Amino acid sequence: MEDSPAKSFVVAWSLSLALGIFGVDRFYLGYRGLGWLKALTLGGLGVWAFIDVVEILSDRLVDAQGNVLSGYSENKVVATTFTLIVWVVALALVAVVGLMG
């Protein structure tokens, strides 16, 4: 059996942040069954998608073969900062829309 190359932290994080409710991050990491389940539940109505982003940012999610994601230490600060900015802006937009409607 041939060892598969390490999956990229940046790719996994990007997919999780942008398309996590569709399970794309889980498919990328080799978890096909969980990818389908996540897609069918829309990321557990967003909860599972949120948790996966946090797990990837905290280096707790590995690929299906148990390999850690490559590039974590070099990119964790930028990825975490960007994620927090995206979440704060999204919450602000939800609050503004809620106040307007």
C-alpha cells in the first residue's frame, strides 16, 4: 500500500470555511461517508460546519489515514485571523439585517 501525500491545512481550512456546510472539507480529507452526511444535513445546520473549522484551526482534525495536515504551523495565525474577521462580519451583517427587517 502506497502512502498518500499529506493533505494541506490551507486547502482543508479554505474548503471548510467556504463550503463546509456541503461537506467538501470532509470529502477532501478522505471521509466520504461523513462528507455525504454533512452535505445532507447542511453541515448539521451549520453547527458541524462551525465545529470542523475550529477543529482544523486547532490542528485537531486529521485526514482519513490519520495524517496531520501539512502547513499548519506556517499558516495558523493568518487562517485564524481571517476566520475571525469573516465570522465577525457575518454576525454584524446578520444583526443589521435583523434590525432592518
